[in-house]
Amino acid sequence: MKYLNKTSILRLLPILGFVACLFTSPAVIAQAIVVSPNPVVNVNVNPMVNPVIKVNANPVANPLVNVNPNPVVNVNPVVDVNVDADVDVNISTPDRSEGSWFATIHNDKIRIEFRSAIPDEDHDWSSSSDFLLSDFPNLPKTDKGEFSLKREAGIMLFIGKFEGNEGYGHYKFTADNSFNDFIKAHNIDGDDGKDLFTYFIVDLKKNYVEMLQRNGYSDISRNRLIAMCSLKITEEYIHSFKSVGYDSIPANQLIAMKSMRITPDYIKSFSQYGYNDIPLHTLVALKSQRVDGEFIKGFDAIGYKNIPPNELVTFKSLRITPEFVKGFTDLGYKDIPAHTLVPLKSLNITPEYINGFKKLGFTDIPLNELPALKSTGVTPEYVAEMQQKGFKSDNLRKYIQLKNTFAQNN
């Protein structure tokens, strides 16, 4: 066994002196512990391969725990729901008018992959789209042949053959110049005449452009035009939200709502619990977390009414349930503020954790002390160990100070 030398003893004296004072006097230690659970929701919606719609809802809860001799827990969960729904139309080459194709038939659909004509690291591209099999009544099943598909944006000529449900060959797309003139005449923002292939793929029609502009989307960009068409945002869908108080929804929000399958009925599921005029971006965040009337109903039944929508998002992302709340009310904690539940859940504080302290004689622990205990690593096992070593106190805050002191000096 090695003995401590004189230098080691001298180094330990301040620590041992502090520990002795810790259990006899109210020494002050100020320390801030930040607990940052960050549930991030990323929703990537791909209605078709060409337009990629990215909806990002990021509920971030940041409870701040300040630990001092009189532990005060300031719980300030900040929920930042950032919904930036936009469309990235990937047109990586200036010319997609010719290339190769590969197709697979499945039931009444045919999926066709389009590829660049000449593979090139700098200009190679591919995209897949689904078509109705009925659009191609004359597929060549035995010998190599031709078949075509005509849409308002142009005509696609396919040359190749099918073997069973698999096909391959080459294609040539010929744009309809009159359709191009129509698009230019309607001042589609960002259109440079190179998107006709994409317009063909999403089956954009003149009357669809006119419908959108008739409903207030007169300055729409070509990216959002493509997204709205591919998502099949109809005039009926646009008008349906007027019945629940939403007029003139911006194009990017409408895209996000359709991609998340938000309907007036979904919005009505909140109104029965007093939630009216929910901001559009919050609706997207709620839907992305699958928060609906049924989720609210469970909290309403245990007395939690009018929980702010942003806290509902945080509750669902952290899996805070009525059963979780009941575990604390059964221990005698009544009327727990909704925002206080966030650090309890994020720090995995459970009834079992609290009961461990009760077995040691610590009853009626203030709710705001629990995050301070858990975040500093003070457990029932730790307290029992320290008591066996002679560090005894009926004040749990002393064990927080003790734990922090040794942590700082190791």
C-alpha cells in the first residue's frame, strides 16, 4: 500500500476542509448547468423525384438549471418551430431533351427512370417518375419499337422494348413552344425556358397556372409552381381552409401543409379544445409530431387545459404523456406547471428515482430541486454511499455541493 506524501496531503487539505464545512455551514457555490434536449424533426417529402420538398420543423427545448446552496431551477423551455418549406428543383443539366430510360410496371402504374444520354461526372443526372399504365396503350412487348406520351408541355418519344414488366431504351423530348410562350406570358418568376421537361413530368397544364393566379398566386416562382402541381394542390383544397378561418395562405405554407396532409378536419380537431387561429407554421410542426385532438384529450382529462401549442410539440417530441404526469401526481405533486414537465422528462426523472430518496428519509422533495439533483448526478445510491462515509445531512442541497466540489477538483 502506498502512503500519501506530504505534498499530496497539503493539496487535499482545502478540499477536506470544504467538505467539513459543507455539512456545518451554508457555504455558497454558484454553478449553472444547462440541460439541452434537442428533439429535431426533419420531414423530407418527395412527391416526385424531380421536385424535392424539404420541410424542417425543429422544436428545441432548453431548460436552464441553476444550482446553488438554495437550488433554484429556472425552467425556460424555448420551442423554436422553424418551418421553411421550399422546393429544390434539381435541374443539373441545361438539356434533358434526350437520354436513356428504364421502366418497371407495377399494377396500374409504370415507373420510368430517365438518365442522361452520355454518362459524365460533371453533367450526369437521373430522375424517376410514376405514370399511369393506361397512358401507354401500345408498349412494345416483343420487338423493339416506339411509343409516346403527349402532354401540354410537349411530347415524349420512347424507343425500346419490354421484357415482362421491365423495359429499357432511349427517349427524346420535344417541347411545345406555345406552352413555353404561355408560361412566359404569365410571368412565372425564375422561369428561363429550360423547365419544360420538368413541366412535362409533373403534367403542368395551362388551366392549372390560371387557377393558381386566379386564387391570388400571381407572383409564384417556377419552383413553387412545380411543387404545387406535383402535390396536386387543387382549387378545392385552397378554398377548403376558408371554412376554418385561413385565407390567402402563402404558397410555401400551402406546400408544407399539403405535403404534411393537413386538412380542415385536422384543424377542427384542435378547435374543440379551444385552440383557434393556430399559426400556419405551428400547424406544420404539430402535424410533423402527430399531435392531434386525441393527444390533447388525454391531457385535458387530467386537468391540463390550454397547453400552448408550442409546448404540445415539445411534449410529443419528448414523449411526455398523461401517464408520465400521473406518475408524479400519485406521489403527491399536484398542479405541476406544464413547462416544468419538460426538464423532468428530458433528464429522465422518474417516480422510482424519487422513491429512492424517500427510502433514505427524504420526503416532500420540492419539484424544482429534482432537475438540480439529477443533472449533477446526485442519486439515492450516491447519497447512501456518502452517508456510509460519514457525510450525513438532512438537506439534499449539501449533496449537490459535495458532488460538485469533488467533480471540480478531479
